[in-house]
Amino acid sequence: MEFDWNSSPFDACSLTQREIEESFEDPFAIRLLPDSPRFGAQARFFNLGASAGGVGIFSVYRTNGRQVRVLHARQFEPEERFFYQRKMDQTLAP
């Protein structure tokens, strides 16, 4: 997966580009397409994934199929951590 980091449109605060990229490589990452007319003009997607260091990251991004442009990224809120953990547990359950 190739990322477009040219003139990043946001300040990632305590997150590094590497951590954000790792969250997309997470085998348990959850990718969602929001069901809202607000995002209809230019499709935006959500990614919930963890970095290799275990930092949960919520990202909003767009893609042209080859490159990913991250528009916003931040650490998980408690509800997102719960949702991510529940989905991971369901995937790993026998």
C-alpha cells in the first residue's frame, strides 16, 4: 500500500507516519465506508487498526485504488477500542 504524505492536511499530534501506516497493515484492521450523504461527493473511508506497538489508530482516508491519502488520524476513543477488540475477538474465536 502506497501512502501520499505530500502536504499532509492534518497534524497527527503524537502519531508518526509509520504508526499510521502500520495501522493499515494490521491484519485485524476494520475498514468502513460511511453511510452518509455528507461523504458522498468524495468517498471517504474509515480505518480502525493498531500499530506494531499496539497503539489503536482511527483514520479517515481516501484512495484512488493505488495510493492512500490520510485526511485525519488520532488514537482510539474508548468506544472504538471496544469495537476493535470485539471484532478481533470474534475473528479469533473458534
